[in-house]
Amino acid sequence: MMSIFQPRHAQACFRAMRLGLHIFYGILLATIYPSLPLKLQKRIMQRWSSELLDILHVQISLEGEISLKHITQGLIVANHISWLDVFLLSSVLPMRFVAKSEVRGWPFIGYLCARAQTIFIERNKRSDTVRTNQQAVETLRKGSCMAIFPEGTTTNGLQVGHFHASLFQPAIDAQTPIYPVAIHYHDKNNKTNFDAAYIDDMSFVESMWKILSSRDLHARLTATTALSTQVENRRILAQEAHRCITHALSIEVKQADRDNVPQHHYEEDQHFQSPYSLLLYSPIKDSIHENM
């Protein structure tokens, strides 16, 4: 049995060494990152995220009715499975994000987030939510593109949780389109791969090791038709975005995958509360927002 697992562990250790060097490289970049021109920041964030996916041996593909790379303004709405989702999106569109204040204290990652101009939110302070909502509207009106995880938590990828409609309000106020995007992790045979799922009581280290040990991890981003915010009802927009993403995933996720969910249950509520409620990509100028 040991001989079966040794190659996988050796591969994971090698990837971990590369990851350590990549994080160190990121820390060096982070020392000068805030002072760099915005266009250069954009290229650095995109390249660093792409290289991270390469180290983790995550192969990404883009599908759908529109091209994510060509979106320049609007609200991107995605289902949430893993902390890795952030880097998937950033590898296509270099994004900034809002995180709960606890993330600032995470080793290395907290420092990188702070230097990347992440806005840390005190979730219990309603005044902070009002402030970031205002910044989100201003950002969208300036022609930027934001992305949110309206579930506010992660799932195993076989279902899409409830969408918090309040997160759609900035797009309505700014009168910018909404782009639902479905995230799906799978293997080379298009069977759902659960290695990236960051749920239940799993620690960040456990999640990282599981991804490092994965032999066949692919990720697909499927962009659906844009939704118009002329319909000024955020609940209706949230329901429609949920329907679009669920429909896209129902094509990719087979019932057989639902019958073979490893270790965790196919249930409505997950225990892990995502530190990421919102991402922001700005080709020119940036600001940010977060969910409750």
C-alpha cells in the first residue's frame, strides 16, 4: 500500500516546494506592488495567479455564450466552491477582493492580500457595509468590473446555495449588466473532482494539501448570457442569476457524481463561511465591496 501512495506524496511535496518559492516571489512583489501603475498591477496579478494554477497543476478552460476576457464592465456573479476560485477568476481577469478582517492575520496570505490592496471588512459593523456599497456603485459607474460570490459560503459543487439579493443592489444602482458564471471542478473525463472543495471543518492547510496531492484537477468557467439591470428588483435578478448558474452546472454535473460525494454530504447548508464575498477587477481604477 505504501508504494501506491508514495509517488503521489512525492509529487505533492515537489509542488509544495514550488508553491513556497512562488509565495516568496509574491511577497517580494508585494513590497512594491501598491506603488506600481495600475496596468502593471493588472498584469502582475494575472500572471501570478496563472503561475499558481500551473504549480498546483490546475488546468482551466473557458466556455459559455460570452468571453470572460472581453468583459470590461459589469457585475460577475459566480458560485463558490473553494478559495481557489479567487485565483481562477484572477487568472482570466486580474481581480482585487474584499475579505473579512480575520484574513489579514493569515500567515503569508494575509500579507499578500493586504499589499494587493484588499479591503478588510468588519462584518459586524453595518457602517462598513454601507461604505463599501457606496464604493461598489462608484466603481461600477466608472466602468469597472466586479465579481461576487453571493452564496457567502462554499459548497461541494453539486448544488448552488441561496443567493443574497442585497449584493446585487450596486449593479442596479450603477445600471450595469450582470454576468452569471458557473465554476466547475472536474477530471479529464469530465467527472466532478472534489479535491478543491473547501467545506465543513476543513482547515486551509488540509485543503491546500488535498489540492497539491490531486492528480487530475481541471476547472471550467462557463459564462452565461448577461442580465439587464433595467429590471430594478434585486430578488428577481438574484433568482435569475441562480437559475443561469444552476442550469450551466446541471449540464456538467452528472447524477453519478451526486451519488459518490466523498466524506461530506450533499446538503443545503455548509459550515465553512467564505472569507471572500466579493472580487473586483478594474482595468483603470479600483474600489470595493463585501457581503453580509
